[in-house]
Amino acid sequence: VIETPPSAASGSVPAAIAPAPIGPSWLDDRSLRSWLAPTDHKRIGVLFLVGTTVFLLLGGVFALLLRAELLTPETDFLPPDQYNRLFTMHGVIMVWLFMIPAIPSGFGNFLVPLMIGAHDVAFPRINLASWYVYVLGGVLVLGGLFLGAADTGWTFYTPYSTTSPSQVAPVVIGIFVLGISSILSGINFIVTTHTLRAEGVTWFRIPLFVWTIYGTALIQVAATPVLAMALALVGVDHVLGWGVFDPSRGGDPILFQHLFWFYSHPAVYIMVLPGMGVVSEVVCTFAHRNPTSYTLLAVSSLGIAGVGFLTWGHHMFVSGMSAFDAGAFGALSMLVSIFSAIKVFTWTGTLWRGNIVVATPLLYVLAFLYLFMFGGMTGVAVATSSLDVHWHDTYFVVAHFHFIMVGGTLTAFLAAAHYWFPKITGRMYPERWGLVAASLVFAGFNLTFVPQFLLGNAGMPRRYATYPAEFQGLNVVSTVGSWVLGLAVVVPLVYLTWSMFRGRPAPPNPWGSRSFEWRSPTPPPPTNFPPEGPRWAIGPYDYDRELT
Amino acid sequence: MNGAVTAEARRIHASRLGMWVFLGSELLLFAGLFAVYAGYRARLPRMFVEGSAATDLVLGSANTGVLLTSSLLAVLAVHARRTRHPRRASQLLAGTTALGTLFLVLKAVEYHAHLTGGLGPGGPVFWTLYYAMTGLHALHVLAGMVILGVLAWQLRYRELEAHVLENGANYWHLVDLVWLFLWPLFYLGRR
């Protein structure tokens, strides 16, 4: 049964969750100090959301410039050298300054304590430190950008990265610093989930979003140091010429690739696991029912986090890997698809015969399901080494990971931004604009990236500013698509900013959700809960029981 | 159990758990370098044997003794704090940091001899790894000394909770533990 418009638009709220009297809100303190040195997880979360959104826009502008250059086969306004620098910075900014921190440090910070019944995270001051370390990392990367940027690609493969005349050092140092921020946040989420759950909130009663943030935190803590070390070696090498990966001194450039992907493959799951948590929350709320299997959704998050550590070799099938190793890494990579498929089927099963209400967050989630499945299936294809040899370093791979990163993470980020907008700001966004923007994102995304699959399969290599004339048709489609996608990201930014100040005041639980974060006042008070903590009699997805 | 006690127990549990997770993360920072070492040693066994033969076995082994003793003092400091002798704990920690200083001095003597002997970083990878791994370790020794120095000061002139001292001592043990792997890898594998 599909009902429109959602309860939010009509303003009707089930009697069981009628508005609580309006109390103090976390937004009451408007002083500058409260934003400069907050220890409140909600403020730090919002600061991360603002910071990551700024970098999303910057990385997005770079993407638009790259696509504009690719409108014609020849060099138009970006000579190859500048093109190289631009796609490097696009990757660096999108990966380390937007996708990795956006959902965990942004929404995770705001929501995890509210979802487990805690007054704050375990280490509020370390949380604040994590924000400023993030800012420092961002400044270093931007500094490198203004000094002339790096031109190595976001992967920093040796030996080129150690000899490149571009600004490799400030950028890798910036990423090193961003890694520290990521580790600090990870430690905080692990300890918070272990020690601060309210009475009665057992491990198998925490909302599913918390499971994914927990799994993400495990990856952040375990994988980030290895990348930090590898990039530190590249930085030292670039500045002092130590030659750790230089074959003439006994080094091995391939070893750098191993270290890099040991982090950067699990990092894909840092980027997409929290998005999966958002999807789980939105699906259950808008289908108004229990997930088909809570346990499967929870445990598969840890499964993805675990198996993700064993797959890094699939990035290196053409780097001189033995057939046996390639086969092993290929098979291990495909294990990820089992856990992912468990999730996709459980979400679909939850929607199946659910009491569905269509609103913007659900629309983004439906887009996520389609795009993530498409991206995941092509992932199984590129994990097959015989096929990968054909597709390696072509636009096929570019399209594949953008289906996961943009189609997955960005749509989940936008779903979260709409779904929790009332919780965070206490105001509603305009539903009609939301539906329009979500449709635009979906259309623009497909227009941009489906042609890239075809281009890659036809043999167009990635990372070149020019291409043979026969590829132009599909490139034009892709570039036009990038304009639609760009517009589609700016539209929500405009109306969400407007709604922050002028939106209709939100009811306490506009979507009629049972999840724990909606059981505190909206917007939440500064300390979330009364000192003794909340008592929740029924679970976060018990839609068949009355909420008391 | 009343609410205040529970909150207190939780806070201490959180502090300990946070430190252990951090130590795990630190271990993985070194793990990357150990992986580089293993990969290169497998490819170039001779370079590593010859390199190990050229490191200073006497000073390296003396430093092992120095760090192990310093860790013993840290353990005794934790015990002293638990048995409510903060002043003695402070003195023991001062001993730990003094031995840390001795470690760094001996390390500097080694570095100086190698550098003047023409065995600097940037040559064969064995020596680059030697400086990278022992250098990163020395930075951790320095960080540990700062941490333990602050804790010793707090024990002497302020209050210090037992679990905070334990966390600091655990960090020192990590530094010690990493050295127990660096020592055989760089000094003992000489044939």
C-alpha cells in the first residue's frame, strides 16, 4: 500500500507519539564560543556536516571542470598537466575530506549517543580534537592545492609520487593528519558503543545505524595507521629522497601498492557502511515495520568490515601478481557481495508488503538500492581477474566505483540529510522540492556514469585529458549528465539552508519512527536525556507494539 | 549498586578500553613497517644479514636492558599507586623517564657513529628501514617520556587516578614491546 503525502506533509502525528511540551534545545546557546569549542557531540557533528559539505562542493566543482574538459576530444582549457592535478585533488578531497568523515563523524556524531541513550560520546574533548585535527588536515590539503597541487592521482603510486615535481608533500601530510582525526573518531565510537548504552539497550537492540558506525570505526582504527605509515614514507621520500620504494636501492614499488590498498580497500567500506546504516533506518521507518532480519543486517555489517581487509589485491591484478594470488583475491572479493546481497535482500524484503510512505529520504534510498546493486554487480565483474585485465585503468572502473561512492554514499548522505533534518534543526524541509531534487540526482547520476561503463568497455583509458574522436558522443552525454547532477546537489543545499531558518517547525517525530533517536525531544535538549538516562520498553523497530 | 557508582565504573571502563583500542591502532602503525621489513628481507636476505652485522650489538642490547628495566619501574609505580603510595609511584616514574633518556642517548651515539661512518638513510633499504623504524620508535619513546613525566608530576603535586597511571604505563609497555621486536630484527640476525 502506497500512501502519499507522508504524514509529515499533512502534519498528522499518531496519538501515541504526540508532541511533548517544548523544552530547552541544543540550539538555544547561540554564542560564538559554543561553536568554537563545543564538547557537545551534536555541535561537533553539525560542524563536521558543514565542513564536509564545503569540501563536497569544492570536489564537485573540480569534477564539473574535468567533465567540461572532456566535452571535446582535444585539449580545451585544461592542459594535461593541470588536468592531472585537478583529478588528483578531486579524488583526495572527495575521499578524505568528504566521504570518509561525512556520515560517521557528521551524522554518526549527532546520532549515536541519541540512539543508545547516552548523554554524550565517551570522550567529548577527544571528539573536539578530532574536529580541529580534521580542519588542520583540510588546511594542509588546501595549502598543497594553492601551492600547485599534486598530480599523482589519489593513489600516490611510487615511484612517480616520490619524484613528481608537484606538491606531493603537503597533500600526503594533510592526509596523514586527516587519518589521525579518523582514528580519534573511531576510538570514540567504539568505546561509546561499548560503555555508554543505556540500561536495557543490549547489543541486539541498538539501532542498525549504530552497528554500521561501529563496524566503520573498527576499520578506521585498524586500517588508517597502515595508510598513514605508507604515505609518511612517500612524503619523506619525496622531501629527503630516502628511496624506500626505489628498486635501485633494493626497494619495491609494488609493496607501496600493497600498503596503500590494505587501507584504501577497507576505506571503501568506511565510505559505504555508514550509508548502509542510513538505508536500514530509512527503510524500516518508511515501511513501518521490523526489518525482515535485524540480526542479518547487524552481523553483515561486521562481515563486510572483516572481509574488506582481505580483498586489497584485486586492485593489483595487472601489477605482476601470480595467477594463484589473483584468483584468491578475486574469490575473497566476491565474498563481500554475499554480505552486501544479504543487506539488499533484507531491505527489499522489509519494503515488501510494508506500509510504505513515500517521502524524499525513501526516494534517495530507492535510488541507493538500484545504484548500489548495479555498482556491486559490476564489482563482482571487475573482481574476476580475466575481465579485469580488459577493464583495468579504463572508464569502466571509474564508473564502477562512482556507482558505489556517489550512487551509494552520496545518495545515502542526502537521504540522511533529509531524514534527520527535522531532528537536527527542529524544522521541516519543503517536501516537494525534496522529491524534485532526489529525482534529479537519480537522472543526473545515471546520465553521467552509465556512458562511462560503455566508454570503458570500448577501451577509453582513465586519467587522460584527451581521447580519440570516436568516443565523443558518449562523453558529451556524460558531461551533460554531470551538469544535471551538479544542479541536483545545489538545489537541496539551497532549500535546506533556507529551511534551517524559515522551515515549518517540525513535530517531535514527523515520520512516526520507533527508532530510539526519535524518542528524545525534537530538537534534542543539550544533554539529550534526563540525568538518570532513558528507559525504553520496546525496541527500535517494534512497529507491531504500541509506543508508550 | 547506585547510579553514581555505576557511572564511575563506566567512566573508568571507557578510559581503559579507549587506551587499549588506541594501543591496537599504534601497533598497526608499526605493522606497516614490519610488513615492509618482511617483504624486503625475503627478497634481499644478504643485504639484511650484512646490515645486521654492521649495527652495534653491544649498544643495541644494552638498550634492550635499559627499556626492560624502565618498564619494570613503571609496573612498580602502578603497584605503588594501587597501594596508595603516590609519592613512591612518582619517584619510580621519574626513574622510568630517566632510563628513557638514557635509551635515547645511547641511540643517538649509535646514530652518530653510523652517520659519520657513511651508513645514513637513503642508501640500501636496510639502512633506510633501520632509521625509519628505530626513528619512529624513538619518537614514541620521547612521547612516552612526556606522558610519564606529566603523570609523575601529577602524582607528586596533584591527584592522579590509578587507571590513568595504568593507561600511561601501558603506553610505555607498548614502546618497550615494539623494541623487543626491533632488537632481533636489526641486531641479532647477523648470520
